Amino acid sequence: YQNPRSLNQNALFHVWVRQMVNHFKPKMPELTEDEMKNVCKLRVLGTEDVKVGKKVLTGQVKETSKLKKGEMYFFMEEVYQWCLGLGLQLDTPADSEFMKIRKSQA
């Protein structure tokens, strides 16, 4: 058994998504939070083929809901670094699961 992503990780990621949407709004005023989440997932996690009955849906964006705690940390770290490269400093509360895992990695 491995721990699934935490609610704390998920909540912080949603805060980040809102921050990213606000950052990109001047150039992309129609950008939604769902679209921003998909951009992040596609950039970091990629796609997978999903079997539905006898059909296979190819190229589906991977879901974060299936990630384990460590995988979610890796995903978030990649998103965090990508945003830093774009000049966007995302909020990282000291008591967040993200920062606790980050400190344990150091």
C-alpha cells in the first residue's frame, strides 16, 4: 500500500492553478482553471491510453487523482519549477505537505 496524494497537496495545487490563471490572464483572458490544470498535467504527466469497455481512448491526459503522495510531490515540483522559469513565484506555505516533503528531500 502506498499513500495516495493528500488533500493538502490537492488543495495547494488548486491554489497554484488560480495563481497561474491570474498570471496568464493578460495574454490569455479566456483561460480557465480546468484548462490550466490540463496544461500542467500534459506538460508533466503526459498522456495515456484508457480502456473503456472494448474501446481504447488514446492520448488521454493523465489524472492527478491516481497519483501517490510522492508522485504528486514530483508533479508539483515540476509545475513549481516551470512557473519559476516563467517568472511566477507560487505560494508555498511552510506547513503545506509540499514543503514538508521538500524539506525531507533536502
